[in-house]
Amino acid sequence: MFKYKQVIVVRTDIRMSKGKIAAQAAHAAVQAVIEALKKRPEWVQEWLSEGAKKVVLRCESEEELLRYANEAMKKGLPVAIIRDAGLTEVPPGTLTAIAIGPAPSESVDKITSHLKLL
């Protein structure tokens, strides 16, 4: 069992190609690791030593994404909030994805365990 994980949550209420979704998820994953390195580098090291578990989930709205991000921040978890530059498929500033962690799996699950896989 993994003690640490990263969860990426992507909006499904906006039209994005598979490639765009992959890019937004990657942006979120990288940015959240950068945040974790600043706040809890030991979590990053443990997460990497376990194989860097990542789970990609979906949600239905910007409000929902922000709710999960805010809840995670209140609990002191590393969070990345991704707003697109608007150069390709969505308008500038569109909130597309968030990432939570790497952080203890138990803490992340309290926020996201009810969401479905993308």
C-alpha cells in the first residue's frame, strides 16, 4: 500500500482534447511537486521512493475544483491550481485542473476519495 500519493483533478465540463487534458494534468502534477518541495520535501522523497503514485480524477465545474483546492490548502497539503494561458483550446484564465500532493494518501483521500477516475 502506498503511504503517499498525488491526485490530479481535471474539469470535464469544458471541451478539451485528450492532448490538452494530458498537458493540463502534467502542468498540475509538476507545479504541485514544486510546491511540496518548498513545504514538505520529506513527503516528496517518500513519494518518490514508493514509485510516485498519481491518480487522475474528474469533476464537473470550476467551483468544485476550487472547493477541493481550498480544502487541501486548509489542511496544509501542497496544491497547484492551473489556469490556462488561452493559446489553444480554452479562453485565457480558464481553470482546467488542480493537483493535490504528493502528500499522505490518507489526507488526500479525505478530500478526493468520492471522485471518479478520469
